[in-house]
Amino acid sequence: MAQRIVETIVGRLITDEQFRTAFLAAPETTLGEMCDRGFELTRSEVAALVNTDPSLWAAAAERLDSRLQKATLINPTSSQKESEHHV
């Protein structure tokens, strides 16, 4: 098990809003992209990350000091409203 890589991904899930959003929308795809960039994960590690209660990532992020977070300037709610408006 590449514990360091798992720790890196868990850290990103908690501190990187854009990464967390992508993961929650498509966990297997997001982890596949990480593997394509050289982050070697076993099938077991991928399954464990995918099967972890998704609310954990947002809950941990909310409790983390904002100075440790990588915020995104994209507001998914307003983007979604814009796309719904244009439909």
C-alpha cells in the first residue's frame, strides 16, 4: 500500500474544494486521472476511497481552518443557475 499517496489524496479531498467537487461528482474518473499523473493506487485503495462516506470530505473541510484550504473562485450554484437559465 502506498500510504503516502493515499494521505496526499485524502489531504486534497479535505483542502482542495475543486478536487473534492470533481471527486464527489465522479470518484472513479477523478482517481483514474490521479493515477494517469503518476499517483499509483491499488484497486483496494481506490475502492476504499470511493466507498468512504462522501459527507466525510465536506464535513472535514468545514472544520478545517480556512487558511489551510485551497478555495475555488467558481460558485457551482451560480454556474448551475446560469446553465439552467440558458436551457
